[in-house]
Amino acid sequence: MLSSHRTAESSQSVVGLRGQLLFVLASLFALTLLLSLLRAALLAFNWELAAESGWAQLGEAFFNGLRFDLRVVIIAGAPLILSFFSVTLMQRRGLQCAWLTFAAVLLSLLGVVELNFYREFHQRLNALVFQYLQEDPATVLRMLWYGFPVVRLLLALAALSFAMFRLFRWLDRHTRVTPTANSTRLTQRGALIARLGVLILMLLSSTVLARGTLRQGPPLRWGDAFTTDSMFANQLGLTPALTLYAAAKAQYSSHRDNAWLDLMPTQQATAITRQLLLGPHDQLVEPELAPVRRDYLPPSDGTLPIRNVVVILMESFAGYYTGALGSPLEITPEFDKLSEQGLLFTRYFSNGTHTHQGMFATMACFPNVPGFEYLMQEPEGGHQFSGLPQLLGARDFNDLYVYNGDFAWDNQRGFFGNQGMTRFIGRNEYVNPVVSDPTWGVSDQDMFDRAVTELRAMPSDKPFYALLQTLSNHTPYALPSPLPVADVTGQGNYANEHLSAMRYSDWALGRFFEQIRNEPYYAETLFVIVGDHGFGTPQQLTDLDLLRFHVPLLLIAPGMTERFGERNAIVGSQVDIVPTIMGRLGGKLRHQCWGRDLLSLPADDPGLAIIKPSGGGQTVGIIRADQVVIQPRGEPAKAYRYQLGADPRAIAEPDVPHLNDWQLQLEAYVQTATQALLNDQVGVEVAKSQAVTADPASAR
């Protein structure tokens, strides 16, 4: 009797606007709670890995994780949010519960699978999942069955899924209302306005939550979870649904199809690449596991009496407008004076035409290749690269990264933190700056002033390396008013503004050196000053716009000019910076840089640069001596003879004897680098995923 009464009551109940709103909010909260519980399970399951993480770091990880979880919850709850569009859709509670249960099962599956995945690889779900799916199914299944508690995990998944199903049905019953004789009803028009109002509010709030951040620019990225000194806590802040989606998107998107793969047999491509990169002081190691991993012993007469390294990455510091490289416009008087104190490379090129490409090429020693222009933001950006943080971190150097802007931009904190950097000074760490621009941050003089303070405070018991990155020479320009330098005139409105900013950056650079010249560390430090890329010039040399790549590279250190001279016309690019630095420090070194020590090449070697413009295209170029070969993917290659300096020019050369050889070298280099990136074969050591993939049974 009681049961029939409840059935009748349920059949008469309806879903009103208030009830639907309560159901949607409660259901989304339940999904959020589920994801938090799964994160707690991951922490408990891998508790030994959290031994070095403090409670504050773990708390920060859960807070970061909540931001990522809300993105997933909003996506999963989209059908419920859209149900406010129609009364009929609001009444479809059965379908809504079914969808919520499916989402909960899927999220629970990822969370349960990840418990052992993280313990094995110390990474959240990533492209290795798809790599396993492509392996022998029988071997993989055996590995899973014998290596992991499959039955217990499946039981846990079933129990969790059933509990979530029951919870959604309970929420369904308790958010319905039974109409009474005294119920007031809105007019049809009023009900429509109320529903649309709720829908609009839900869409607006969902958009904010789905972005995961209130900052301008890009939404939440994986690097936003890397906010602590604990790698475990940083990884804990991620969400498997998003990491796996990013990996799938990267793995199966069209830019992988367009990448320079399978142009020639892998062995042939690897052999050609090794011929390009390995010199007389290199010894190839682990050739079956990595294409260019080698031991490098620099010549003893090439080392310098240095202890520290400071890399200064200058925003948009174009070689075309640099006085020391031939410009008559007097834009860079401070750099020109500094160039008289060090070694200036006159044929030096950025690997790409945007800052993020200059950052990972310069510091991680990996080139800009088609399909991976935004490497720092992609899943492969989580690999361990053979860059300065890895190599000097292994030698127990302290580190420092000082920047004008927000480290969330281009995923800088996430990328460099993952590589081993720990000390970040960004826009939020400045007090009373001269300029505080709402778009980018503080001015270059603020950045350099803070660098002076931070470098002075570095402990003297250890060597250090630092990355100082300017930003004022980027539109919209963060410049003080009035400028401490004269405005540039006579070059056109756009060029005048840009060149005035460049002149200001140059002034700030000179001021920095004046401030540190008498510091104790100065006489034992190698300073590397390099442009991240150039910018538009009156001339466009070749299809690649070669002047956008031409940047100065200046090395200042004790004994530098006495040993290596004041100018060097060898061709180089940003991937050569790390091995060149390590060559001056000396000592045997194992690395896998995609460049070379420019100061220990054979006398007859003209140098090498592989460059690629931004924009997602497939065109790349190879530069040697005064010639460049440009190869658009699937089209005939073009060769030019170029000239830099005050009168830059490029002349097409239709009949070049070595064109085919250069084209083959270019294709081999790009193919090998791309394949190494996809296979996680770019680090100093063997990636654990490689060893497991090579022998799945070893994971048991």
C-alpha cells in the first residue's frame, strides 16, 4: 500500500525550474567530489612518492587539481546545462542520470587505471597509453594481468560506479516537486524568460570554470599545476581526463600526419643526422636507444676560468637593427659597446620566429620542427630534455629565472620547472616597479634591477646559472614615460615604436652590466646574450624571411677574446648554445643536444643551422656558410646565397651542385628529431617508458 502510494506520487511529480537547477548543481558537485576522491586515492596509493612533499604542497596540489577538475566537470555536465533550453529536456531525467553515470564510470575508470600507471611511470595518463595499444595485445594483456591487481581494481571500479549511479537517482527523486492545488504558475512567457535567464547564467559561469582561470590569454594548461618544488605534488594537481585528451589530440591530430616522418628509412636518417652533429670530441653512447646521445669531452685548451652562467634572452633583438652587426641606425649602442668586450657571432640564427621557440631551443637544446612549434604547451613538452637545467642541475648548480611577465604564458613555469628549474621571479614578485603593464608585466629595467638583487644574493658555496628574459620590446610595449633614451624617428610609425622599444631594451641591458661589473661573481661568469628572434624589416630575404631569424649572439667571459677572438662568422643557431656553454665549463659530459659546441668545430666546418618559421607550416631551411636551402614539404627545394650586415641580400641559385645533399641532410635531421620527440628519446638518460616499451615483461 505504501509502495503504491509512493509510485503514484512519483508519477505525478514534475521537474520544475528550481528542481532542475538543484539537480544540475548537486550532480556537478558530486562529479567534482568524485574527482577529488580519485586524486586522494592516487595520493594514498603512491604515498611513498609523496614523502618529500609537505602538507602545504599537497594542499596546493589539491587546489590546483580542483581547477582542472572543474574544467572536466563542466564538459561532462554540458548536456544538463543545456537542458534549461527546453521544458521537455528538463523532464528527461532518466537520460540525464544515464549520461551522468556514464561520465562517472569513465572518470572512475581513468582514475583507477592511473593508480598503477603513476606508480610505474611517475606520470599522469599520457601518450604511452596509446603506444601500448599499438603493441602486441597478448603481451600487453599478460603484462597487465600479472603485473597489476586487475581484479581488485575492477571491483573498486564497479563499486564506485554503482555508488555514483545510486547517488544520481537519489538526487533525481529529491529534486522533483509534486504540484498542489495552491501551486502558483508562471505564465508561459514568464517561464520562458526564467529558463533562458538561468541558461545564460549557467553558460557564463560555465565558460569561466571551463577556462580554469580569470587571466587574459590562454585557458588553464598543464604547466599551471607546476607551482611547487615537489614534482609529485605538481603531477598530483593534474587531471587524467585532460592529460589523456591532450595526448590523444596530439597523437592523432593532423599535424602528426604532416610531420616530416618516413621520408627515408629510420637507420638512414639517423646515420645522416649523426654525421651532422657528432664531431671528433664526441663518442656515441646507447645508439639503439637514442639517436644522438653522446659523451663529449671538450678540448682542454677550449675551457675558460668560469664558474657561473647567465643567459640573457632578449625579446625581438633583431640582428638587422644591431649596430655591431652593421646597422647604421644607432639602436643598440650599449650592446655595441659590450660586443667589444666579448665574442660576437655574425651569422647566428634563431630556430623559430616566436619567443617560446627561442626558449626551448636555447635552454632545452631541441630544435623547432614542424608540428611542434608549441612544444612547451604540448604533451611532449613534459619530456626531460638534454638542456641547461638538466646538465647543470646534475652538477649541483643553483638556478634562477627572472622574467618581466607571467610564467603561465607559453607554459614557461610548467616547462622549465619540469626540466629542473626551481627559482622563478615573475611579474607578481615585483614591488613598486617603474612600469607595470596590464598586458605583459614590468619593464626591462625592473627585470634587470631585480636580477641584480637576486644574483647578488645567490649563495657563494655553489655555482649558479640564470636565465634573464626581457619583454619590453614586444607590443604592447611596457615602457616608462618619459623614455630614458631618445625616440626613434624617420622609420615609419610602426618601426619607430618598435625600434624605440628595442633601444630602451638595449639601454636596460647596458645599465644591468654597469650595475654588476664590480660584483664578486662577475669575473668568473660566462654571459650569453642572444635574441629570441628578429622582427619585420624593410627587406624579406628568401621565402623564409631570413632576417626574422638573424639575431646576435655575444659571449662575454674571462679569457674569451684572448682564446677565441672578437668575431666569429661560423653559422649557428640557438640549439648550439648549451653545448657551447658546456664546452667552456669543461669536463666530460653526456648529452643529447641537437646542436654543437661552436668553439670546438673542425677548422673546415662552416657551421649549421636548421630553422623553421612560425605559423604551423611545413617549410624548413638549412643554412651553411653563406648559403641557405629552403624545403617546403612536398615541393621542390630552393637554394639562395645570402649576405647579412648593412646591405643584406639574397640571390637565388637554381643550379647548386650540393642541393640534393643538403636537402637529404635537412630531411634526415627533421625526421630524426621528430621521431625522437615522439618516442621520448630526447633526454640525457634512457626514459623509463622506452625501457618498458622495449620489454613489456620488465614492468611486471
